[in-house]
Amino acid sequence: MNTSELRTEITALKEKENAIILAHYYQLDEVQEIADYTGDSFGLSEQAASTEADVIVFCGVKFMAESACILSPQKTVLLPEQEAGCPLADEISPEDLVALKKNYPEAAVVCYVNSSAEIKALSDICCTSSNAIDVVNSLDEKQVLFVPDRNLASYVAGYTDKEIIAWDGCCPTHDAMTAGDVHRIRRTHPDCVVTVHPECRPEVTALADHVGSTAGIIKYARETPAKKIVIGTEKGTLYQLKKENPGKEFYLLSDKLVCPTMKVISLEKLRNSLKNKMHRVTVVESVIEKANLALNRMLEVTRQGSGKLG
């Protein structure tokens, strides 16, 4: 079956099942193209919480599909590839977080959304890269346990007077960027601007012209007068950037900016999942109840303000 036939069948199945297809910006171009909504972690969370569809087909990784289950527990949530995990989410276990909380009993736990449902259930509030500063500053506590990304924690620490205690985890894709990559690209394209994700190392964000979430990077690229823009986030974002800005040139900060697990979902796997209700993601009720509090608290904070990262 060719691409056109797959698209036609997926569209028909979607209507039959009253389904919505959500796709992260890091997905393959053809998956983003057929999605009803493309976005970063925060935008996808909002869509999962508000959709009236009966079935959510989540083209992303497991923690994202789990968040959809938590926010819309009455829906059927499908992940077209059951092995689509997140290395960052795997860097902290519930046992790790329980032990950390015992060491800092007065601290609030801020959990980056790139975490398992169980970690969310053990947290006071979630955050995404687009709202992390607002979330941290919304807390009454002066001490914050920030899990699991040390680089995002380091960036947030520059915009708060709270003590940030960071778990030593990272996104392997973003953490692979170095200051040398920024210097190299500026030598190659001296008239460029550089925008990077806060999951990059502090020495990389310090050299950038702009730091933002994936949606923030897309917004910056749309609004900047610069014609050459270097992107320091996952390669899949280029699809949306080029679509929105045909008169601008985009370059990746490094050819290492590819997340393998974000590339495993194909149109064929999407079709099969929707047709056969394959790879349904579920979360136990006790975890849903607690994790839902952390996610909804995040959504409420974001409705009240706009953070540095945009």
C-alpha cells in the first residue's frame, strides 16, 4: 500500500472511530502531515485534556500517551509503536524519587513532563519546557526538587530565587550538543541566529541568541527578521519550520539532533494501531488520580501567566 492509500485509509478509520491523531513535532514528516494536531509536550497535553474524540492516537513516546490517559481517563489512548520510549524518562525510577523526597522533606517536587506516570503521581506539580519557570515560581516552597532533567533545571535556576535541587538526568539527544557546535556553526554561517532547547547543556544555552521550548523555537523562527536560523533541537522540528517560513533557511546545530524513538512510528503502524486498536496505553486508577493533580495543577498555572521560555 502506497502513502496515498495509507492516508486515505487512516482518514476513513479516524472518522469511523471518532479518533483524533496527535503528533509531536519530532515525528516523521508524513506523520505530522496527517495529524489533526502537532505540538510540543505542553500543547499536546492541552489537546489531550480538551478533546471530545473517543480515541486518541498519540504519535509520540510512551510518557506522552500516559499523560493523555491521565488527563482523559475515559478515552481510548493508542501508541502506534509500543516500544517508543524516552531515555530521559527512564533515568529516574519511583524508588529513586521516594528516596530523594525523604532527604528533602520540605521541598516541593517539580516533575518535567518527560517522566513516567508513576513519577508524576509522586510529584506536586508537572512542568514542560515552555512553562517550567512559571511553575517553579508559582510554588510557596523555597526548595524545589526538579526531576529528571538537570539541564532544564539549570536553566530555570537562572530565573528564580528558589533553591533548585536537580536530579542528574538528561536527554541524550540535546545533551550531545556542545559549545564547540555553536562556535562551528557561527563560523560557517556568521549571519545566522541560534535558537536552542533548554534541554541543552548550560554552555550551549549561554551562547544562543534564543532559548525556548520546541513551540517557542517555532514562534521565534516565525517572528525573527533573521533569514538564517540555526536550530538546536530535534530534527523533526524542521518540517514545521520550513512549512511556516518558506523564505528562511534553517540549519541543524548538529547532525546528532535525531531522537531514534521519535522516528519509529510510521503511517503503516499508525493505520494498524487505529484499525486493530493495537498498543492501547493504560494507567492504573490510583496512579491516574495522583498524577492528574500534578498535571492539572500545571495547566492551571500556565493559564494564569506566561513564562520566559514561551
